[in-house]
Amino acid sequence: MTETEVATETEASFEEELSAPAARPTPFGLSKLTEMTNIAQGILSLARKRALAPNLKKLPRRYTLTEVAELVQIPRKTLEYAIQSKDLPKGDASGRMRLFTLRDVEAFRRHTETLPWRAPGTKLSVITVANFKGGVGKTSSAIHLAQYFALKGYRTLAVDLDPQASLTTLFGFLPDSDIPDESTALAYFSGDAKSLRPAIRPTHWHGLDLIPSNLALSDAEFSLANRVASESGFVFYHPLAAALQQFENDYDIVVIDTPPAQGFITMNALFAATGLLVPLTPAMMDFASAAQFLRMLTSNLEIIAKYEGREKSFDFVRILLSKYESSNKVHQQIERWVRKGFPGAVLAKNLALSAALRTGPDMQTAYESFAGDRRTLRRAMEFLDDVNEEIEALVRESWQPDVRTTAGGIEAAS
């Protein structure tokens, strides 16, 4: 029986197995661990089927006319008139309202000359989300940031460099069954592929593509180390930066999710970055981890500076206080320490703890969700938008001169 057949059979019966009386404990040898692995895959597969039924893939969210007017930033009446009088998307009828896709929103932005794409000659913005500590909201920050930029009309690429592949999973893929090893960054890091372009796949978000990950990506650490030993002049932290240069004309923003560890993969993401976002929860262990991260980052950058003959610099480095509770006195104290210890390097807004930001079995992000209390969701959206708007401003500040996009192309603003 193949691995796929085993997973399918397990998926169909795992609930019955889990409800059966517990068997006598057995030694945890290879066969037992293999059985547990297959059961876990069955659970993941069934969870995805339930979350994404009946299509087994994520579908794009659609937007009301009021939401579209807010996104395009024009009065609703003006938008209604344009839809009636111009060759613009009419939306799909749903009850007494019409719903529009992000592709439709892009058409409206083209019509109103409000696409935010960067000007030719300005550099691709690469935002690496990193921290050596797990559980700080790194993947959540990365996917919500990428979705925010796509929602605003930027051409966005999300790159999952974490072998745990949580970012990939949130896009609706099962990493170890939907994603072949060669469709991750592994083939490029190992030298078997000359470009990352074959690994790019579209997502259910218009304007947001993904380079996915799976567990095999962990082999990239060994591949990069082997290339250092076997290829004359190979610099282990160069490959990702070189690969992303090929996308200068395809994307405005790249958001990279990294593994919660220092290694060759993380160093590639840091060297490629133009901006660095460090999520940090207001707890002493996490504060200590962030301090260690910054110490090790500084040490590595010193080594890179000696090797390159120049310093590696970022357009911005920002710490994001995540999972923050304003009424928690410990959180308040740690926030004071963080802002005093890292002046000018902490985002002005904190990302408050919210149930709407916890992705559950439905695999929905806050920008996708319709479930739960609407007030809770609106509050979560406000938290996210406050944080992401600040990051967007930092990105746009790095693009000089300021630009505006017209229906005929992109031109510098006067």
C-alpha cells in the first residue's frame, strides 16, 4: 500500500480509532512512529477537507460594493456611476447585493489611477519576518502582512522558508502531499535549479503568489553546507538574494517567513532582506530570546561586513509587540523595557491578543474570516491594519521618488 493510500485509509477511520479503548502501551519503535505519522497525515487531510469543502482548495474572498469603495478610496456613488457608465466589472449577484473579487478591485484601481506599484528603478522590497523563538506570532505576522499588501494592490510574493510549512498550510496546501520537494526552495538552494521561478505558484489571493515549503526543505541546510565545501567561491548566504533579483519587475513586495532558528536558510533570508520584522511577545523568555537574536544577528553581520568589504544594512528594522494585552501589568512593564531598550526600532502600534487572529481548524486568517463575533473581528482588523499600515509607510519611504500609477503606466509623481 502506498503512503497516499495509507493516509486515505487512515483519514477515513481515524475518528473511530481515536474513540476506541486505549490499547496497552507498546514500545515506541519505528513501526509505532510510522503509524502515528500516518494518523497525523489523515487528520490533517480530513481537517483540510472539512475546512475547504466542497472544493478542497481555498477560494478567494469577495467584497461588497461598500468594501470596494473603501479599498479603492473613492465614494461609493462615484464607483456605482463608473460601473454603470464604463467598461468595468459588474460583480456577481448574491441575494440583493453584488460581490466583487480582488481582480475586480485591481480593474477599478487601474481606472482611477490608484495602483500603488513602485516605479521602475526603485528596488524590490524584501521583508524578512524572523525570530529564533517559536510561538511569537511570526507566521501569523507574515501571512497577514502579505495579504494586506495584496489587498492594497501591491504585487506580492510570499516565501515560506520554514520546513514546518505553517505559512504554506495557511494558504490551503498540505505541505507533505500537495507540495513536491522540487516545488520548494530546496532545488534552488541545493544547486539543482538555476532559479526560484519554477517554485512560484499562485494562491487564492489575486496578486499574491507563494513559494511553498515542506519538511524536505530542512535538507537545504546540508545542501548549502556541502556547496561551501565543494564549490569554489560559493558564499552560503548569497543564493536567495541573487534569486530575488530576478523578480525585480514582477513584484513590489516579498514577505519571507523563516524557521525559528539560526542557520544557513535564515542567514539567506536576512541577507536578502531590505526590511526586518521581529515579532516579540511581552514575556521575559521571549524578550531574552529577542535580545539573543539581535546579538547573533549583529555578530553575523560583522562577519558578513568583513567578507563583503561593506556593511549589510536594512531600510528598516522593527520589533512588533504581538499578542499584547493592554490590561496586563506584566505586558505593560515589558513594553516599557522594550521601547526604552530599542528606541526607534519598535512599531508604534502593538498587535493586541485577539481570538480572531488565532487560525483554527477553518484555516482562515483574519483578512479571510467571516466567522465569530463581528465586533471581535473588526477590532482584530483594526489592530492588523494599524501595524501593517506602519510597515507599508516604511516600505514606501524606501521607494524614492514617490510614485503614482496611471492607466497608461507608472510615472514619477511631480
